[in-house]
Amino acid sequence: MLRIGVVGCGAIGREHIDRITNKLSGGKVVAVSDVFVEGAHKVGDPIGATVYNNSADLVNDPDVDAIICTTPGFAHKETVMQAIEIGKPVFCEKPLTTTAEDSMDIVEAEIAGGKHLIQVGFMRRYDKGYRQVKEMLESGEFGAPLYLKCTHWNPEVGTNYDTPMAVYDTAIHEIDVLHWLVGDEYESAQIMMPRQTKHTHPDLKDPQLMFLKCRSGLIAMVEVFVNCRFGYDINCQIVCEEGVIDLPSPAVPTYRKSGGLTTPIGHDWKKRFIEAYDTEIQEWINSTRKGEMNGPSAWDGFVANLTADALVASQQTGEVVPIDIGVVPEFYKK
Ligand code: NAP
């Protein structure tokens, strides 16, 4: 049994605690922490977990074998560095940190420790649909992928969500999964701002059109519209030399009523990728118990941050910003 400590008992922290406790196998949440300690007690007490008000005490608890970090992005580095220091595996929700510089500090610390300890929560790589698309592309039957068209539509966000968050909190999923799908690396990024919705606020540009160019010349276009009102709707279409692949959304019943044929669209991100989260955490538990780390790495987290930084820079100017990921360290070569 893997004894897990969860740092951050907010929305996704509670989701992961619930799936480990009630759905998955091989793991048990034995400790939780949150700066809002009442919140930690609310989730920790019913499952008999030790409750802490800070991350360091949880990480150093000898009863904790591995850590799940589900605090907001700006707080991830602290917990991840503490875990590396003591040599404990850590599953860190995306983004690894909020800047490439901070993520590089983590990469360097992990390499210096000489042991793979970090997995980043890029759960799209565990989604059945994305995995099928990757298999189809790798089969070669579709020829080379030429360009991708993706949408990340979200019904609404709060006033604490600002323009850069559209990149490092939202598009970070597409940033990671798209180059993983096509087996390529980004070389430049650009953002264009179309007409803005009346539903946004002064600190948020919404929608945003993002363009990522890969070394092969492939271009990914990602529309991020986080106040779209109608639902949480993630789409991806890959145009290839020999055909076009559309990412299948999970099947839902359609219905005919009042003179119309309707396909419902959900509002809740937790439900859209629920199976992917289950698979992701189950595979992390399984590999961690075997002393392995097979999922998205700290290097993947760094590459996503570097790409995000280029997009955020383009938010200011609209210009094309180059991306140079350098050479993949031997430590991360698969
Ligand atoms: P959330 O609801 O705000 O929860 C974060 C929790 O961490 C809150 O209880 C917060 O307390 C607490 N916290 C803040 N600073 C802390 C610190 N230094 N130490 C310990 N606890 C701290 O956020 P969330 O939606 O769960 O998101 C958490 C992370 O998961 C983010 O990185 C987010 O991007 C990621 N996420 C990933 C996905 C995915 O699809 N993979 C989906 C959702 C979220 P206060 O409220 O008192 O500040």
C-alpha cells in the first residue's frame, strides 16, 4: 500500500483524495495539509488522515511514502523541492511551476538527486481519446500531420483569473498534449486577440487565439475562450496528408425534442476527463510502488512552462516569440 500525503485540499485535491479512497487501489491517503487548516480537517478527519497546516511537516512525516501536490501553481515549487530534498516521489498538478526558471530549478534539483521522483499532472495523456489519436498518427496511415485546430472553451471564470492564466493555467494542457501527440517540439509561439467578449473583465483578455509552430513546420492553433457561457468543450482536429482525425468527445446520449436534435455539452471539467484522472492517478500509484516514474516528467513540465512563457510574452505584443528548449538532458531521455 502506498501511503500518500496530499498538500492542498481545494477542488482537485478533494477529487484526488476521493478517487484514491473510494475508487482506485494500492494507495491510501494518510496525511493532508492546507494553509486553510479547517478545510484540511474537513477532508482529512473522515478518512483518519493526519492533518497539517504546512507542506514541510507533511513531506517529512515518516508515515508518508509519496506526495500529491494540489496547491495553486505558485505554491508547487516549495513542496516539490521539499520532496526532492528528502527523496520522496511527488505527483504535482499542472503547471509544474508558473515560470520556466522555477521549473528549471526543479529539473536541476531532480537531476542532482539522481532519482526520478516527479510526475506532472498532464492528464490529457491518459485520456482514452487522445491515446487513440496518438496511435492513429503513429500508425502512419494518415501521413504527416500538417496542422491542428483545437478549442478550449470554458463556461466562465472568476475575477481572479487574468490574461496570463489563459496560458499557464488553461492552454498548458494543449501545450503539453499537442507536441506529445505529434512527437515534435515547438519552435515559436504567437497570440492574436480577436474581438473581446462583453463577459470578460479588465484584467482578462478573452478569447485568445494561440499559434504554436513546431520544428517540422506543423502549426497548432488553439482557441482559448474561458467565458464562452455554453459549456466546457474541448475539441481537437488534426489535418494530415492522407486524412483528418477528430478527437472523439466521450459519448453522450443525443435526443430529439421540440423540433430539434440535441447533443448535450457538460459544464464541469471534473466530469469531462474523469476517466483520464482515474487512469493517471492509478498508473502513478502503480509505478511509484514499483519505484518507477513513467508519466510526464519535470522536463515535460519545464518545456510546457517555456512554451507558456513565450505565449505570455506574445500576449503583450502579438509578435512571434521563438522557443528554444535546448538539448534534452540524458537523465530525461526515454
Ligand atoms: P483550489 O481549489 O484553489 O485549491 C487549492 C488549495 O490549496 C486551497 O485550499 C488553498 O487554500 C490551498 N493552498 C494555497 N496555498 C497553499 C500552500 N502554500 N500550501 C498548502 N495549501 C495551499 O485550486 P484547484 O482548482 O484545486 O487547483 C489546484 C492545482 O490543480 C492548480 O495547480 C490547478 O492548475 C490544478 N488543476 C489541475 C486540473 C487538471 O485538469 N489537471 C484541474 C483543476 C486544477 P486557500 O483557498 O485558503 O488559498
